[in-house]
Amino acid sequence: MQKILSFILVLSLAVLGWNCSSSEDKERQVIDFNNGWRFQLGDHPNAISADFDVSNWRELNLPHDWSIEGNFSEDHPTKPEGGALPAGIGWYRKAFRLPTEAKEQSIWIEFDGVYRNGEVWINGHRLGIRPNGYSSFKYDLSEYLNYGDNVNVLAVRVDNSQQPNSRWYTGSGIYRNVRLIRTGKVHVEHWGTYITTPEITDSSATVNMEVMVKNEGSNERKLTVRSTILDAEGIEVAQEEHALTLGKGGSADIMHHFTVPSPKLWSTEQPYLYKVVTQVFAGMQLMDDYQTPLGIRYFEFDAKKGFSLNGKPMKILGVCNHHDLGALGAAVNKRAIERRLEILKEMGVNAIRTAHNPPAPELLELCDEMGFIVQDEAFDVWKKKKVDADSHLFWDEWHRRDLEDLILRDRNHPSIMMWSIGNEIREQFDSTGISITKELVRIVKELDTTRVVTCALTENIPSKNFIYQSKALDLLGFNYKHKDHKNFPKWYPGEKLIATENMSALATRGHYDLPSDTIMRWPQSYDKPLETGNEDWTVSAYDQVSAYWGSTHEETWKSIKDQDFMAGLFVWTGFDYLGEPIPYPYPARSSYFGIVDLAGFPKDSYYMYKSEWASDTVLHVFPHWNWEEGQEVDVWVYYNQADEVELFLNGESLGTKSKEGDDLHVMWRVPYEPGTLRAVSRKDGKAILEKKVFTAGDAQKVTLAPDRKIIKADGKDLSFITVSICDMDGNMVPDANNMVNFEIQGEGKIMGVDNGYQASLEPFKANYRKAFNGKCLLIVQSTKDAGEISIRATSEHLQPGEVVLETVD
């Protein structure tokens, strides 16, 4: 993209390379509007004026989170619970031109999310404000635009200064994607389609589609609306047309009815996707085209049998996740989300709960494509606050709009099977919970009747829970208190049930406290701070510690796995996240709850779930094997698809063990001596897998292992490079904390560094990082030019590591 002085962009579509097809082939142009913005912290009210000088403002591309670029401090008003990073006020500006012929089009801007209080102006005209930082929204620009040589100025003020406004890290800024839409004056409305599949058999599927069409032109138009279903190969499988006449300013809802022969069903194992292309014609002229995802599937929640998908009984095996992406902060990157889902998929996860807010659209697109069931959650609070400046402040004015927009935006995603109207809502404890629950469920049902509505509840005594007493929920979701699950069929007769949030187990990757067979609650109660703990703010990675309200991973999973009436569960959480650093105070600044740490490195509990949830054969032996001579060390093994495991130390058998009763692991207490631990799993006497753990020698070298060596040259794609401190034999040194410096040349740049340590105060935006327990992470992003990226990692007294990535068009 070419630039001119003082940041004004030459926005002819050819120069910008916006990949817009000609109107003869494709009328609607969905333009990536992320590049070429100017940004400045602080309040600049004159920035709405086109004459305001922004030449000294920082130039950047969206999505952008300015908080993640800051330094950690317990003095920030976000507090450690909010990530101990800065917030405040910031301004964004973008100047652009439009061709003269665009006067004949409808043009609007779409924001996927602005945290928080995103206030938008075009050419000095105020378009509005959206308080909720997670809501997607759009503004029609057509009335205020300039064309030809005249410049347009879009200005956005983001106010995240009122703190604390969350119980976790939110980020600050235009942290999700922005698009400019150009289309005909007659067009499909924003989020203007709705697909249902009321009848599905092996031989055919009925697909109904509502299309909302609007005429913003100055004349009455005779129209044809045509919708075509295409299969995954782009082959037409069904088509419907509807003729109508729309007057100036008129709108209409059109119903299309299709029959898809021999439908291929969407499932978690085979997430088959169709798409529907809707075209609006005025005579022979194509005015608009619009695409809608389609997944054909059916599901059922049953009070006795739990959950089934396409007639097949299955457990929902889910995790909850906040929206931040570790070192990238809240700034959305599709590859970063995809990597997380890949890690979870390999563990056996089949469901995601979007705790506790509307997610980025990219997450839902990937869940459609990769086969994850989604519980799409709207709110963490209603009218009663959890922190002083949270969204209760704008509940009365905005809750209906926020909920409606969530449903309208997301209701065509086949991955979504549950809407959640709230998490641990305080109105469950008083009678206002009845009326508000009824209102929210009614709003959902007005827009979508094909999915169940739930709410994540903490009070499981029916007489005390007013949200339950509303009788409006289709599915009762309960958080924690797993020991009460067995009573639910008696307490809630005939109700459909799911465990919406569970565990809150705590762990630091690679740290092990001995002995391992004592379960601890850190802290022990709400009003009693942690009195024990470790001086370095770590938590044992043996599955032996949880918050007082929760449980270890094994405790809850053993309770749920054989209870058919429970549709499934969501673990708190899949990944560590910024903020909420229970059980420790500052300098801890991110959570300990994840099955995977903030850098994306699995903790040991990951393999417990994999042994239970995935179809892969698993044999995982831990901890590391670098201890004090003679120290008694507990060796745990997770395994599956075998009858027993035999453990050897330096070739000598330490015996064979099998899981007994409902055990999920086996353990040996072994006096340490350096050498090699070897575990062998067997079934019917035949060896299935063998794993070894070696005593590592002194740190000698840095090794680099990218998750992908070839990435797209699109200015967005990422390679996540695992950096390990190893001995000469390539064994990771389990207590290494060497400082590693990174040099990069070619068509890439460093986007972030991390090591997964919850109390690290090193910046995420840097070209260096200390290893933690032998590892750290480097995140590299491509430029828009194809070529190579050379990366060199150095550490004092160690052999450097090098790797070359390729970027391709």
C-alpha cells in the first residue's frame, strides 16, 4: 500500500489492493479497513476535525491493544485482577478517499469490538458510542462521506479509563477487526439472514432461510432475490428465487425453502460446511451478494441421557476461555486463535464456552471449521455489579441491544448450540432474577428458537435460586460443587443439566512440590488469604491444588464422566489468562487455572484429559528427572488403552502398576538417582508405548522449534517458536532460566515473547525473554512480501539457536 505525507492514504481500490471484484461479478465489497491508522494515547477532542494535525501520531495497523504494550505495575487502576497493565483513553484516526461512483452505493463501517466506550465520528459528524467493549456494531457512513479527491476522516475515541471495570484483563483499543462495506443501495441488511434446518434425515434436509432486504435508493425497484446453497467443493446443491417490489426506504423479509439431498452432517469429528450465497438483482443488475455459513446438524439435550449430536450420544468435553491471547493481549489474530484450538483439539476438547462475553467472530468461524460445540455467552453481570465500573453501569440502556446484536451476529454458526445469558449473576439471589431472566430469554427466543438458553449458576439449592425459579431456562448450568451433582435429578426433576464451569485447579508449568498425594485449597476461603504457598509464586503442577471453591482436575472429572444425566462440562480454564492471579498477590499478574500456560505450553494435567478424552494412545511420565541425590520423588503416569505400566530407573524395574477403581493416574515414590526413567504401557502383556525421562546435564545450547516453518505473506500470519534451553544431548534443562535475546531479519517482525510464568514482570513486546523452567516463546509475524525470515536466539555462554521461516503469497 502506498503512503503520502501526513498519513492521508490514496484510497483508489487498485492502489490499496483491497481485493475488490468488479461490480459485474460481485457487487458487495468487504474491505479490510485495518491498515494505515494513526493512534495517540490521551484525550484529544479536536481529533474529530479533518484539519487536526496527526502527523506526529503513531502509525499502526489494527487490531490493536495498547494495554499489552505497557509495563506491569500494581499501581495501575486495573489492579492485578485486571492484569496490572495500563488502561486510559486513546484516539484512532484514519483518512481515506472513495471513488466518485461510490456515491451510488450504501457504505457502512463494521467494528467487531472496541474496548471500551468506542465513540465514532466521520468527517466531524458523531455517529454514536458503544459502551460494551465486546459488542460488534456498525454505522452507516453514506450520508456524511466525501468522494473523488476529497478526503474522509474517521475518528474513534476509546475510553477505558473508568477502572476497575472487569474481573480479568480486557485490553484497550480497537482490538478486533474493522471492515468497510460498499454495496448497492438495495442490499441484504446487516446480519440480514437467518437459517434453520427443521427436518433432517439421511436422504434429505429441509433448509429454511429468512433474508432481510432493504431499499435505500431513491426509486421503487423490482427485485429478484436468489439464494444458492453450495457444498464444500463449491457445487450447487439447491437454489430458490423470490420476486418482489420495494419502494424507496422499504424493507422486506423473504423466506426461501430448500431441500438438500443426502446431506452431509456437521459434527465435531467431521465439521462439514455448506454456504449460502444470496444475490439481489434489479432486472439484470446485481445489486448485492451476501454469504451465510450453513452446517446441517441436529442435537438434543435430555434430562436423563444428557447430550446427543445427530442422534449420537456424547459428552460435551469443554473448556472456558477468556479472550486474551497471551503475549498478543486482546488484539485478535486468527492464527493465534487457531493455534489454541489446535492444542485443545489434540487434548480431546470438543466444546468452548466464551467466558464471559461475546467472542471475536474469528473464534466462531474456526469452531465451525474445526468442529467445536460453542456455548456463546452474553454477560458477566446484569444490574448488580461485581466491580465498581463494570457493565452494570449501562445495563438499563444497552442490555437489550447488546443481547440482540449477539444473537443476530452469531445465530447462523452451526457450532453454537447454547446461548448463555449470564455467568454467576448476583440476581440469582433475589426476586429480580425472575423477571430479568424471563426478559432475556424472551429476547433470545424472538430471534432464535433453535438453540437452548442457559445461565451459569452458582447457587444449586432450588429454593434459593431465583434465576432457576423463573422456569425460563431450557438448560440448567451449574458452576462447581461437583459433589452435589448426584443429587441434581432429585433436586431438579425433569430438567436438562450441564456443568458450565468446573475445577479452578491451579498449576505452574514445570514446578513440582513434594509429596504430591495431599490435596490443598489455595486460598482456603474467601476472607482468608493464602498463608502457605511458595516464595516464587509458583503452584505445584501435580494435580493437587485448587481454589477453595473448586477441585482438582481428577476430582471433578471422575464425578461427571459416568453421570449420564450431565450433558457435559466446561473446565475453568483451557488456557491461563491475564489477570485474576489467584492464589497470589502482585507480582502475580495472570491466572494459574489453565490446563495450558499463557505461552501455549501444556501443563501435565493436559495429558490426564488427553488420556480420558482423546482417541490417541497416551503415556505421559512426569516430573522431570533433575533432583537432589536420595530425595524421594513422586513419579506420576497418565496412560490409556493399556492395562498396566511398568517403571524402570536406570534399567531396574520399580514394579508394575494399574489404575484401580476410578483412579486416573498411577504413582511411584522413587529415591532419586540421576539417569533415565523409562515407562512401558502394556495391554494383554504386549507393549503399547514407551516413554523416557532423562536427567539433563548443564545448559549448553538454545534450540528453536517453530510450529510452522511456512506462513502466509499477508502481514497477519504468525509462527509460534518454542525456545528451549538444552544440554548437549538435546534434553531440556528443567530449571533453566537463561536470558535469551532474539535477532530477526527479512520479511517478519517480533510480535511478542512469553514464558508462561504467572509472576513474570518482563514485557510481552520485546526482543528478549528469560526462559522459565527451560522454555520460552517467540511469536513472529510475516510482512506482506514473500521471502524468508531469519531468526537467531542467543544466550550468554550457550550455543545460539537459528531457524529460517519462509513466507509465501
